[in-house]
Amino acid sequence: MYDTIIVGGGIAGLQTAIQLARSLRRVAVIDVPGGRSAVARNYRNILGFPQGVSGDDFRREGQKQATQYGAEFIADEVTGLAARAEGGFCVTTKTRAGTHALLAKTLVMATGMADPFPPIPRLRDCLGLSIFICPDCDGYESVGQKTAVIGDGPHAVQMAAELFFYTKKLVVVNHGGSEINEKEQALLERLGIDYRAARVEQLVQAGGQLRQLQLSSGEKLAVPRAFLAFPGALAQTGLLRAFSVHINEKGHVRTDPRTKETDHPNLWAVGDIAMHSQQVAIAMGDGAQAAIWIQKRLRELDGESPLSPDPPFGRGQSR
């Protein structure tokens, strides 16, 4: 029986694990390789890393830190979640030998987002270095640079409009082929943004630094930066469908803004699956905030008396 099982070992899950392990709790983090932070080759907007830090390095150090305080890491795929009649949760994982069940008093979902990446050769070599998905994170990297938006119809136009704040040297490549309407065409013309109705057939790059896009039209575009803008980013919340939690139309989970607990008691959601701006710093804050309230809840479940005459700390309650 674990005090807490955390499903997902990305940034939010790791911060939750560190805080709870330091609170002397038995914690297990269940994770499979991958996730959004795994393709982030250089976070440049995080306090304390002026030269940037890769998602892999960030996660590696986070896992080492959590392990130092006693957190356990399990490299399995979670296939099922269930609330137990006697309290707590049962987490089923898929292993090479079959299935395995783990028990926990509290549960944290930190399963993140799955991004739709087009099958363009050598794309992943450039992701996070010269090709990006988030203008809030990496718009700065395109300041004054010729930048391509590789996307699908309206999504590409919207991304270009956001990037126009950082650079006026933009070209939209409608790789997905969805038509843009007259209003979107007029916007591109008004902003002076070039438009190509063509697919990207090949990337020319060196060490992850983009040099050129080779289009299906035969044209070759010399660009050092590009952003992706495709529909279909998916919040990984399918496992939560069995619980009485509110999931919005985009798949994100509603949580208590103070505690990060969901509508189902003793079940928390942190990171990109929650309703917030998808930023590393916010994911870390989610994890730390949730862990503090999980510790309070665990003390209640363990029958400890409050340290003050105030009522027990529950969801949404204040000190």
C-alpha cells in the first residue's frame, strides 16, 4: 500500500514526487518513456537555467532527486484505475509478465499531452532546437528571423498571427491542406505574411539547426526557424473517464484551484492535463501545491489530529 501513486513521470509528476517523498511518504511514480518534455531539447524560459536545459536532463535530475528521498520509479504502462470500496485506489499496470496491481491511499494523474507531429523526415532532429510548438515558450527564438509555420489551414494562420509579434519575416506552409477562408486570407495579406499551399517533403538541417524546407511544389525555402501548428493535441485523460471528474471538451481535467484535487476525493490532477497554460513552471507549481494538500489529506486519513483548532484541511477549505 503506497501513500501516493503518481501516474506520469514528467515535470509535474516529478515535482509532486519530490515534495511528497520529502514529507516522508511512500511514493511510487509509474511512467513510460516519452511525453512532451522528452522532445523539448532546450527550455530557455525556466528560472535558474539562463543557457537552457533539455527536458531529458530536467527529468533525469528530477528522478535522481526524488529517488534520493525514497520515491520509487516503476517503468510500466498503467492500463486501469479503480476506486476501492474500502478506500483508496487500485492501479493496474501492464508488464512483460502480464498485469500487476498496486494499491494507494491517494492518486495523482500527471499524464500530460500527446502532440500530433507530422511524418516529415528529420523533423525530430530539429524539435526543441530550431522547430518549436509553443510561441509563449519559444517565440523569442524567432525574433527578427525568417520563420516558417508548418501547419494545417486555420491553425497555421493563427500561429502565424501570434508569431507576428516576434518577427515579421513569416511564411505559412499549409502542409495539412485544409482550406483557409477569406477572412484568414485577408489577415495574411494585411500582415504581409507569405503563404504556400504545399507539403514539406524534406528538411535540410545540420545538428538540429534548420536550414531549408523542400516543398512538394519543388520550391526550396531557406529558413532557420519553424513552428508547428496542427490540430489534435490530446490531453491524456482517458484513464479518468471511469471517475466522477469533470473533463472539458478539450479533454482537460477541472481541479480545485487551491488544492489541485479533482471532483473525486483523494484523486489529484497536475500538469498539462489540468486547465491551465501549458508551461513547465506552472506544471512544477501544480506538483508542489498538490503534494502539500495530499500530505494534509494523508494525515487526516491516518487519524492524526489537526495541529490547530481549525477544521481539517479539505478540498477548497482555507486555513
